[in-house]
Amino acid sequence: MNNLEQLVVDDKLVVDSRQVAELTGKRHDNFVRDIEHYIRVICQNSILSFDSFFIETSYTTGTGKNYKCYRLT
């Protein structure tokens, strides 16, 4: 994959965390763990809001299991 697929969600340009994980060579579950760490850090600053950077969503696999993912702004 050479390019990230960009989507417009609620007037925000976003990319899917699964694509970013693949692009960076990380396992997606580890990338989600990293994002959740960033969210905890961002929440410590009253000026910042994590939803300006990360929008939590989910996806369903072929087996019907749901997994968390994020849309990154």
C-alpha cells in the first residue's frame, strides 16, 4: 500500500488506523494501544481534546467479531 485512503467524516478528513498500522509495519492491536496512550496524555491537558485527533469506531471481521479502530484526523 502506497497511499492512505482518506475519508470525510463529519466534515473532517480522516484516515483509518488499520491503514496507518499497515503503512508503518505495526500490528493494529499495538497501534490501538499506542493511540489509547496518546489519548490519556492528551486528556491531561485541559486545552486539548482527543476527539480532535482520534475518533473511536469499530469494524467487523469475516468471522463476525467486532474490533476497535480509530479514525485519525
